[in-house]
Amino acid sequence: MGRFTNPRDLYFGEGARHEVKNLKGKRAVIVSGGHSMRRGGFLQDVQADLESAGFEVKLIEGVESDPSVETVMKGAAVMEGFGPDWIVAIGGGSPIDAAKAMWIKYEYPDTTFEDMCKIFGLPELRQKAHFCAISSTSGTATEVTAFSIITDYDKGIKYPIADFQITPDIAIVDPELTYSMPAKLCAHTGMDALTHCLEAYVSTAASMFTDANALHGIREITEWLPVSYTGDHGARQHMHEAQCIAGIAFSSGLLGIVHSMAHKTGAAFSGGHIIHGCANAMYLGKVIQFNAKDERARQRYAYVAKEILHLPGQTDEELVAALVQFIRDLNDKLDIPQGIKNYGQGGVKSETSCISYEEFEAKRHDVAANALLDACTGANPRKPTQEEMERLLECVYNDVPVDF
């Protein structure tokens, strides 16, 4: 039996953020990240709309990029003291992910972080509060998904929390929040969204319901991402909606080992943090080459290449090769490095990586082992061994083709 779960309501289009004025309740917590939502006036808009609806409002600001376990626990303690019946998260993936985890701890104060990470093992939420997510970046789609990513910095590992319980009740996709998004963030989050579509389409949990969203997401993202990168507002609106349907695809269709590796390499190296979307962009083509040894996955990649992207090729193998080259060309257009060996601080291209090969080699075994245990690995079409995962990581470091 399959399952397809979305938020009850999804509001989209310019000004959609003002829909919060129609929420019903007494107290609301707003969770946000750095300063961009306040600087753009969006945080103030949401606070004013909630207060006009009769809410007492408390702010939890300053959620860091790649939120920590400590941030989650501190935020949950604030919620416990305030007692909200609505949690409204606004910003990129980090504040929304953090707010989801805070929500779990708020509803069940005795829950540990280890309890949260038991895949699809959460108790029933909405005993104390409902959840509204307002996204400001066009990639993570956490506003519509059953996932949250929290980092344990002591271990240097990102942990996915996966459960349909944390799918938001209301998702708001307002493109105005993306118009000032920096080009690099647009590139990284956009490639994250494309990865969501491609992984969901070849996932062993894919269905007719997820395929429809994944395929249309691929079509829209590949058309509009390069234009969105230039700052065009119309393209950014297309991308904001396309990344959302990508989220709908993978929330129920699940992901694969591109994300497993991205989660486990993101905070693993002292030389530099590998930005999630950039990691996905660098790893995607290599994983396609690895997965294409599986017949069903190869046929599905070939379908994308031929029927969606209209790439050249007569055989499945030629079409898969064309798809991999298409992704490489797209990375080049977006100024994304092709491998960790060319990954500079902040995801810029560099002749000298901020992550030395010596450190990478020393940690490769443990990173591979952790990636195999990641929640995303289970739905990948081809199950790698420890040795294969280590070889795959070697390929993504050195940017060499995968031929095994």
C-alpha cells in the first residue's frame, strides 16, 4: 500500500503570506532565520496579520543555517513557556526545519532527539498546536514535506527527521519572498529541487501520484532555473511553485543516495561546510551513472532525457549519458563546481578545494557508513555496499565518471 500526503491547504502567488490573517487561535509563535525576512518586511507583515486576527505573538529569531539540536531544544523551551496553538515558520529550509523539530519537542517534552530520528515513528501531533510554513527559498520545499534536517555538530552529521506527522497543515508559497534572493542561493536551492524530482522519479517508492509532480517539476525547473538565476521576477515565481511540486513529489515518493551523501558530507569536514544544494548538484550526475545499472532506473532516466528534456540519443545508455551531460552543463551555467576537489568556501569554484583530499580520505569510510544508514538510502533504486559507497564518494571528490 502507498501513501500520498500533502498539507491541507496551499496558498500561492504574490501576497499569499497575508493568508495568515485568517488563522484561528490565541497564541502564535513565529520562527525565522537571520535578518532577511525582517529586512524585507515580511516578518513584520506576518506578525501584524496575526495580531490583527487576535493572536498574541512571540518571535523566535536567528535560527542558523543548518539548525542544530541545541537550537531546536532552546526553541521548544520557549514554546513550552508560551503555549502557542499555531507555529508559523517563515524563511528558508533551516527555520522551517527547526520549527518542525521544535514542534515535536513542544508537543512531547520528554521526547529526545534520538526519538525524533526514528523514521516514521513519531506520535500523533496537533495535540497542542498546528503548523504553517512560509517558504522564502526555491529548493527545500520543506513547507510541504514530511521531512526536517537537523545537524548534530558534535558528530558532524545531519540527521533527517521523517514522518508524515510533521507535514505542515498550511503551506504558503509567496514568490515575493524570493525576489531578493542572492543568485548563488537561487542556484543551489534550484539544483536541490531538481534533485528532488529526479530522485523521487526513480525511487522505489514512486507512484503515479508522485511521478506526475516529479516530471512536471523537472520540465519547469530546467526551463526556469537559469533565468531565475539572473534575478528575473517572473522566472522566480515559476521556480518557487516548481520547487514546491518537487517537494510534493519527494515527500511521498522519497529520495535516494544523492541526499544520503549530501547529508553526511555537509558538516563532516573541518576544512569547510558543503552547502546542501551545491552538494546535490555535484553528486547528482555521479549517482545517475551508478543507479543506471538498475534496469528500471535506467529506463526512467532515459524517459526524462527523451520525453521531458528532448535530449539526443538512440539507446537508453546514450540518453542517460546525455542527461548526465545536461546536468553538468547546467552546473556550469550556475557557476557550481563539478566535484569536491573544486569546492571553495561557500560553494564557489576554486582550483584548490577547502576540503583537503587527506581529510576526505581519512573520513571516507565513516562518511560512507553513515550515508548507508541515512533515511534516504532505503528508497534508492540500487543498494550500494560499503565499498561501492566509498568508491562513489571518491568519484564525487575527484569528479570522475562512475563505471561500476
